[in-house]
Amino acid sequence: MPDYREKLWPNAWAFIVTALVIPASILVLVPISLFAGIVTAAVLYGGCVLLLILAAPVVRVQNGELVAGPATISTRLLGEATVFAKSEATQERGPRLDARAWLLIRGWIDPVVRVPIVDATDPAPYWIISSRHPTELAAAINESRTANVG
């Protein structure tokens, strides 16, 4: 059976934008104490970086299961995974999105994989999952589906 694992790390821009807490906290606290502003800035930025790292979800296909962040589903219950990139990915995340769909999307990752749910009892018609390697993810899901059918 195919194995696939990807951690959806934030890109460099997320860390750069988060760095705006540094001048903001120094600006707020400099009238009281420059030292307090610098210490607060370092603590706040460190906390933001830690949160970005800890909040990065894992997408995994292993042992006949698809794990996307906190959600898990057997690949026997999935239809054929499809890759979308660029404007098509934007359409999947926006105008074509079904409100019942389960989402694991990250704004800093453009491509998405759409995975239909064939279980009639599942309220979600499909999952949309961000991936930096969408072709490999879709292939792993599709191979695992066919291996689990029998």
C-alpha cells in the first residue's frame, strides 16, 4: 500500500508578516520602558512562531486511511481524488465550494486535492485538502482506494 506524509508548514511570508508584532509591541511599550518593549516583542514573536509551527497540520495516507489534520477516513469510503491548481484551485476553494465540504486549506498553499466521499451516511460530500505535492497526494489516495477495494 502507498504511504504519503506531508506537514503543511507555513511559508516564509507567514513568519515575516508575524514579525510585525515586534515593532508594534516596542512602539506600545517604549514610553514605559524600551527594555520592556524589546522583551515583550521577543516573547510575542516567539509565541507567534511557536503557534505557527505547532498548528501546522499533517496530511497522511497510510494503512488504508487518509488523515488530514484532526480528521481520519478509510480510503474505502473515498472516490477518485482530483488535483486543482492556480485558478481552478481558487474556484474549488470559493465559488464552486459546497458549504458541507470538509476543509483543510492553508492560504499559503495554492494547490488543493478534492476527495469525494462515497459513504452515503457522511454529511460531507467531499474533502478539500491543501498540498504542496498534490499529484503525489492524489496518487497515494487513489492507489490506497484500489488496494482497499478487495
